[in-house]
Amino acid sequence: MKRWSMLGILAAALCALAFLAPPVLAGETMDKIEKTGKIKVGLREDSIPFAFIDPKVGKQVGFSVDMTQLLVENLSKYFGKKIEIEPVTITTKTRIPMIVNGTTDVEMGSTTYTQEREDVVDFSLTFFFSETSFLVAKDSPIKTKADLNGKRLGGARGTTNLKAIEDQAAAGVYKPKEIVTTEGHAQGFLALKTGKIDAYATDRSLLEGLRMKDDKPDAWRTVDFAIAYEPYGYMMRENDSDFRDFVNNTILWAIKTGKFYELYDKWMGPKGMVPIPMSQAYKDYLQLIVYPMDEGWLKKK
Amino acid sequence: MLSYKFDWGVLWRQPYGEWLLQGLWLTIQIGALAWVIALSLGILFGTLRSVRFLPLRILGSVYVEVFRNIPFLVQLFFWFYAGPMLFGKTLQFKINALSGLNYYVAIVALGLYTASRVGEHVRAGFASIGHGQYEAVLSTGMTPVQMYWHVMIPHALRLIIPPLTTEFLTIFKNSAVAMTIGVAETTFMSYKIDEQTFHGLEATTGAMAIYLVLGMTVVKLMDFIEARFRIPGLMTR
């Protein structure tokens, strides 16, 4: 009898817990940044070349990490005081919940814009375009989409890439032997290396990043075809337009002043870590979205 | 500024409700099969740790200390990623090519890990049996092997049913770690629902309810076994 009444209390406590709303932040993100002098940025550890751990430095580096630096420089100018970055390590699994519950103010990595995600968080302007492709062994027979039949395909938990495979397999576009979920890109590559999967899927830029960081980059290749397209944006909490404008303006201003191209060249240029040539459409897109910009946005009103 | 709209429908709406049930089925399979390994190896190594013959005692101690002192997550990764390498270059790729490898690795790894914990309970069971009984049994002319098999192990097992209940419960809870190598058990499924619907609170609550019900069922089952095999006069409740 006693045990059951304890169970009742437990159940009531559980229900109470479940109905508690996640922590609500008082005030808007911009106010909070000005007050605390800090911005909490969610950064990945395995998203090459956007945000990843450099073993030499022991901390996150990458294109999006440099963009984070630009963001705080602009914030410091805007508020007239030093704003500091408080990096928070995130994974594909935690990047959205941590924005929603207020652990991070902004996620700056390589997140694909999707309609479902847009329902929960806000996205910045698209700053990069990638496509879902596969990394395979150099001598792998996988050359076209049809070759995926009967193969074991891997993707990381919570990524658009994994969902694309699952959706297309369910729709019968191809029939893989098995779809394997991994905990992240590093583990996915390990699964590919040890022969647990035949092909690992993520964004082409990230696959190239994984390949280039391997001891033997020539033992692997990314396939020529793509199964989905991925526009990247940075993520922020819903309905906080002042902050989102600021992030957007940081991207636009970087393009306008040419800093964006410098960073692109540093990470993805011909001599960069993962060379990805800019397509003409991408170049045009960047030029067109910055047309109306001028310096005035950095003055606090 | 923030508003989270609860939608408990994700717990039974298709395909999500079915995912959770599929996850539960895998959790039960992994837990139950790993328990078979854990109990048999646990009894074996727990017995080895209490015999007189020193080499066997060392063997038992090495097993128990290695397996109970390394975090289960680390052991699981080791068996899954490095384990196949122990079989040499050619066999390694054959093993890695097996589909459902993660499922088998999870069962074996969880079984081996829990065996070290069960082994300690078994040893405690032997220790709680009075020394007089060992001498009495041996004086009937039984060999040491017969003594353990016919008298000491059945006796010790009955004494340690309460801590074994805890281990049996823990094995189902620890099976959630298998999700890190891609086994689609209950927690994996609740995460997957979260990723596709962003209703993580509901999905997690659903998983919690599943574990709670599963755990209570195990407790009831073990209560029954305990009552059935109680040694009159030795255990009081």
C-alpha cells in the first residue's frame, strides 16, 4: 500500500515537471547582451570547416567561428563596450533545444534551414549553400543514386541528411540494406572506415572537411550526385527581431565590406582547409542581398 | 517571449506511437538477453572469486575489476568500434559488414558489464553463508564443485534476490546507452520523435512512463520469485 502512494506522489511530481514551461528569459536578447556584456554562442566541434576543434589550439575554429568574432566586434561597437563570447559546445542533437531553452543566444555553425526548424527557432539569412552527398571509399562502386540500393548508409542523429535518406528510402527512391544512425560526423566517418557502413551522408562541404582531415584524404571520395540541397543559416530564438536583424546585418555588412569573402577564402578558398569553389549563383546571391546596405546600421538608436 | 505548446498527441499519433512501442520491444530484448549473459557469467565469476584455489580467484577478480571500473559507455564504444579489430584484418571486415551488429554488441557489452556487478553480489551471498555450512557439506563427501553446484550457489542466489532485482532493473535502464551506437531502443525513439516534431518534452515523458511501467513490472516479477524461493526462517521481510 505504501509503495503505491509513493508512486502517486512520483506521478504527480512527473506531471508537474512536464507542464513546467522551459525557462523564460526576461527581456530581449539584445538587452541581455548589453546588461551582461556576454553573448552565449552555440558552437559545434565536428563541423569542418564551419566550426570544429583545432587540435593545435584546443578550441573551436572555422568560418562560422570567425563570423562569431565579427558579430561580437559589431556588438561591442554598437553598445560602446566590450562584449565577450561565451562559447557553448553543442551537437546536432542539442543545437535546437539549447536555443529554445535559453542556454545559447545564437547558434553559429552549419545548420540547414528547414520549415520544421523554422517553426521552433528563427533563422538568419542564408549565408551558404550545400547539398547532401555521400562519402565513400575511393574504389567504392557507388557512382549514381541507383547504386545506393542494397548498401548500408549512415547519417548523424538529428541531421537533415539522415532525414533525407530515411524519407527517400521510405518513398522507394532507392532501397538501402540498412540505415545507420551515428552520434556525429566523427563517429560516422569511423563507421565508414571500419566498414560498418558503405557510404556516409552529410553536406558536401562537411564531407570534404572530414576527408581532408583524414590521414589519407585520397582513400576517400565524395560522390558526384546529391540527394538534397541545404541552405545554411544561423539560429536564434523565435520572435526576437532586434537581435535577428543584428545577426543578419553582421552577415550583410561582412559581404558588403568584403570581409565575408576573405573568410570564405581563408577556409574554403583554393588554399583553404576545404576548397569549395563559389558557384556563380551563390556569388550573385551574395551581391544582390547586400545592395541596400550602408554604415548607419551600427549606430545605436 | 517563449511559449512551448504541448501536444501530447505525438505519443500515439502514427508513426510516433508505433516508434515508441518498437523502442520498448528492443529495450526488453536487449535487457532480457543481456541479463541471461550477466546472470550466468556473474554466477561463474562470483563463484571463482570465492573459491580457495588462488589462480581461479585471481581470474575472477581481474574480470570483475576490469569490467566494473570502466564506464559502460566507454566499454560499449570499445566493443563496437575496436572489438572487431581483435579478430584480425580479414575477419574484422566480415564482422563489421554484419547488419544489426550494434544490436548484438549492445547485448554482449551490457551483459559483460552487468556480470561484474552480479558477480560481486554472488560473492556477498557466499560470504553471508556461515562457515559451518561449507564444512558440513564437505563432510558429506561432496567434491568442491558438487558443493558449489548443489548447495552453495542455490543458497547464495536466494539470499541475494533483493540486490539482483536492482541489477535486473538497472540493465533495462542501462540499455538506453545502446542508442549511442545507433540501436533504436526507447530513448533513441524518443529523441527521434523530438528531432522530427520538436515535441521533446512529450516524447521524453512518454519514454519515462515506458521505463517506469517496465521497471514496476520487473519489480513485481522479482517479488514473485522472491516469495516463491524464500528460505523459511532465513529471510524476514
